Amino acid sequence: MSIKLGKYSFTGPIAFRDKIRDKAGIYAIVCSVDSEYFLVDVGESSRLRTRIENHDKKDCWIKNCSGQLLIYVHYTPFLKQQARIHIEQELRELFHPGCKMENNIWLIDDQS
């Protein structure tokens, strides 16, 4: 299954963090509530698994998602950090993610 955020395809949901490769890419933390999907957070890292496992907002993701937290990744092995930051900012402007769900935009892109 995958999810499309803006013009980028993300692989997931990934059930176990140890299945996430510790490679460069963009991560999307999504909350699923009654078949609706909300982007909780998006970020970039040169080491995705390490970043997600040690993220300072992880407790906030868990506390404020009344459904199931899902992790999606978009690996970018050939992009430098500045290009990953550009994608992160693009997605933040498009979806306005935030740890608190009341301000988040429902992801209406097709799930497949």
C-alpha cells in the first residue's frame, strides 16, 4: 500500500520501525481515524529509522492521535539535504501538519 502526498509517493504503512531503512528520505507520520487520514508530521533525514525512533515529537504524535499512527517513507538516495528540506517544506505548506489533530487537513489522496 502507498499514499500520495502532493506529487510524492510514500511507501507504507510500515508497521515496525525496524523495517524502515536507515537511508536518506522523507517521512510522513499519519493518523488514521475511521478511514480518514491526517498528516501529523513530515520531516527529512539522512537516516530515517534513527530519526523516527529518536524524534522529539514522538510522544505528542501518540498522545494526539485518537486512531492508529502510521509511518510512510519516501526514500531519496540521490538527493542532498537541501533538496529533502525543500520537499519537506512543500508538504508542510500543502498539508499544514501538526501534532494536534484539530488543525490538520484530511488527506484525500487515494490510498492504494
